[in-house]
Amino acid sequence: ATSGRVGGRASEANAAMSTSPLRVAVRIRPTQPHDGKNSDTVVAPLGDGRLAVRHGDVAKDFSFDTVFGPEVGQHEVYTKCALPLVEAVLDARNACIFAFGSTGSGKTFSMLGSEGGRQRSSQDGILPRVAAELFRRLEQSKALAQHASGVQGCAAYQVRASFIEVYRESAFDLLGGPVSSSRDPAQACTLREDRDGRVFAEGACEESVRSVAQLLKVVARGAAARATAACMHTPPDLTRCSSCRWSAGGMTCGTQTRPVSSRRSPDSH
């Protein structure tokens, strides 16, 4: 199962999200061939945010905010877990969604989808769907502002993307160039907090993106840098240890409007 830890506050459209700054959803993936036919562990949804885990003769029930069964598609996961966070970002709040799970549990599929989310299909994951909705809403706001003012160029927005890896409590930039295979802490970015409460990796590259395709290219480049450095890790057991290496992609969204006078004086230029 993959659990998405969701932080942020939602809009009035989803009151449930506003009751808690942190919500946890569990997604149970379908059985795969590599699971084996004789597995003693069974995970099943019980409804109302509960699931049962049975291993042999031992059974335990757990409760979460949301439990998605193996039949649930990408769209429903996005709608319930991620769409409220898009609303939060557009309302000038910070938001985060975090996928946690063992290797092969479905984290990449849930977050990116098939083919890295580049197919623009029903199998697209959370990231390409979030980006598509964010760009759509920003373009819509820009058009409305320009229509209200009657002036082109009075509104603009910018979205910047970053991609870092957290390894043994140090943050490394995956977009700024080759990543050291030794993950030397001296090359790590310092984590800081600005006046608005935004936590950022100082010195990490932030690239301007204007479309879903551009964002996914940035993600693919960062993932490639991460994989290349991971292959050079020693000893080999650390290479396969998903608990000591985390990747985090971030998007920073900013909008700007310029006031336009309804009447121009003769001296205006």
C-alpha cells in the first residue's frame, strides 16, 4: 500500500480538508506477479477509512482519513487527495503531498503515472494532473484580469520548479549539475525559511516552467541525475535502501497584476 501524507488547507469546496492540516490516505495496489502466489499477507479495505491487514492467523484493523481499494483509478485519487491542495495554492497557501511506501508499492505510478505522466491519459498520476489544473487556472485568472482591465499584459504569472534529494538529512540539488555519488554533506544545500514561512533549499536551481510537458522534462532530468548517482553508491545495500534516500520536487507559483488607470492624462507616456 502507498500512503500519501497530505499537508495544506483546502478551499471551502472541500470542508473536510480544512479540519486538519495533515491527512493520510492509503492506496492498496492490485496484486502483481512479483508478489508471489503464496503470500500470507492480505490487505483489504473495510470502508469508512478503515483497512484490515491479515498475516497468517494474525489480523489487525487500521484507520486513516481515506482508504483507496485496488479498483480505484487515478482520477479519484487525484480528486480526493490533490485537487484541494491546488485550491490551497491558488489561495496563497503552502501545500504538500508526500508518497511513502516500500519499493514496488506504487509510489511512482500514483505520483506520475505510466510513462512518467507524459501520455496525457487516464493513467496519468497526481503530478501531471495537478500541473495541468494549476496552469489552466492561472491562465484563466490571467485572462479574466486582462478582460476586466481591457489591457493586455496587465497580469502575469510564473511557476518555478526545483528537484532535490534528501539523503541522510542533507539536501542535494538534482538540477544544478552532476550529483556526487558520495553525497558529501559539504556539497549539500542549506535549508532555510523565508519571511513568508516558505522552506527552501538555498542555492538549489529553480527553473521556470510554462507547461506540463516542461515540468515533466525537469522531473525526468532530476530523476535521471538521482538514478545515476545512486548506481555509484557503495555498499550496494545502501543503493537499494529506499528509506535513506528521498526525492522532493517543488513548484513555486507567483502572480502579478499591474494596476491600470481608467483614464490617461495628457502627460502620460
